[in-house]
Amino acid sequence: MARALRFGICTDQNMTWPDTVERWRHIEALGYDSVWDCDHLFQPSRPEGPYFEAWTLLAGLAAVTERIRIGVLVTCNTFRNPAVLARQAITVDHICGGRLEMGLGAGWYEPEHTMFGIPFPETRELVDRFEEAVEVVDRLFSEDTSSFDGRYYTLREARSRPGPVQQPRIPLTLAAFGPRMLRIVARRADTWNAFGTPQEMLERNQLLDRECRKLGRDPDSLQRGLYYWKISHDAIDPWESEESFEAMVRQYAAAGVNQFVIDQPDEARVDMLERVARTVLPRLRQETTSTPEEPAAVAGTVWHNPKDYV
């Protein structure tokens, strides 16, 4: 089964509320498949500036958009109890009429934990907590009443009413890099999301294929997602031109990626959102990806997560 190419935009949370509403409505009107915000308590690249909280912002934006898929890329598990998060997500799914993608990751950016007094466990515990949290969220999305006995999280005949608009549950987009996290993705996710060079994404895709087969899951049933921004001088800038955008997509599609979420262009190049939507996306959407080819490595570019999970 081939996987269709889909395209989303991740917007900044340092824009004013009116500007954010305008930007999300514009992205929707242009025909992008999804639009996302990020789960940080301050912007890592601009820690002194303003930054809106992800889920309260998403709830407001859910009410002012109509068709586009929405989500948080990705929710930091250390910030919220997963049972409370599941109830928040179900509420947003009702506000948006069943358009939510549930993004979830283990958490990685230690400075914001220190700043706000949130415990930041060592890596193995981060992954242990993430594995339990995914199961808690999955159960509350799928079951009317749930119980769960974990080391970190518990449910005692927990009622989840109303359930989500989307059935059998809200789709799970899980972020993962290392082998153990990828095994959780293979077991639970609808979409995997990560960032990295084409070579890194290819290697993780191949590992995901193997893990899916071990579980008896069709690897093509798992969507493969990339979060992309220009992190290095030798990485392609997708907003430089229509040709650059297409070159970036083709480079990663050859590594098995089919879901692209790209940071919005800077203010001087916002017009590229329209140009790409008009000239590039229609052509790319006619293509699909399934068996990845061996992509050329991007020399000198290192995209590894600062805490590359076990």
C-alpha cells in the first residue's frame, strides 16, 4: 500500500492572537493539509520573547478554522498528566469537529523544565513515562471507562465522556528517534514524526519497517512524518523558491517520508506559502511513496536530537 504525500505548516507562537488567526486561516484557504503549533513554554531560539502556550492556543484556533487538520507538534509528556491531556484533546476534537491529530513526545528541552520548576528525569525514565502515557491516552480515546496500573500513571475506572468525535479514536502522531521509542511507535502510532537528515530518516524508516513486521503490522499502515526547518547552512531552505521546496520534498520522499510539516517562512517570504501551494503541491500530491530508495547523505549536517532517546 503506497502512502500519499501530505503537507502541513508549523507556525510561530510569538505572533499576536489576531495575526495567528489570520495566518492559520490563510494556510487553510491555500489548501495545506494540516497546521500545527509547538509545545514549549518559551521559544528555544528566542527565549526572551513572547510565546503562547500550545494547547490553549490550539483550542482557540480550533474554533476559527473549518477544514484543515490541526495539532501540537508534539506535546511534551513531562508538562501534563496524560489523563488530563487526553481529556483536553477530546475537548479540542469536539471544538474542531473531528480534525485533531494527537501529537505526543517524551520531552527533551531541559532548560524550560529548569526555568518553570518541572522535574526532568533521566532519559530512560523519560521513555518509560512516554510508553505509559501513550497507553493511557490511547485507552481514554478508545474506551468509555478505563483502568491502568503503571509505575508512573494510573487509572481507576476512569470515565472518558464524551468520547472523541473521531472514531475509533483520535489519530496518534508520536515523535521518536532511538530504537526503543521507535518500537513504541510501531506498536501504537498512526503517524511517526521526527527530524533528521535524509540518511537518518531512511535508517529509522527501515527500523520501523522491521519493528512493524515483528508485530504483524503492515509497515505501509504507518504514516512517516518529517518536521523540517533549515537547521544548517548546507540543508535545503524550502522557502527559497518553488524549486527548493520540491527538491527538499523529493529528497525526503526517497527516504520514505510522506507527511511533511514545515516551519512557516519568515515574514519577508510569506508569499512563498501561496506560490508553493499553487504551483508545487498539486503536482506532488499526485505522487506516493512506499519503498524508500537510498538517498544521498547531506554532508556535514547533524540533526540528532540533543537527547537521542534509547
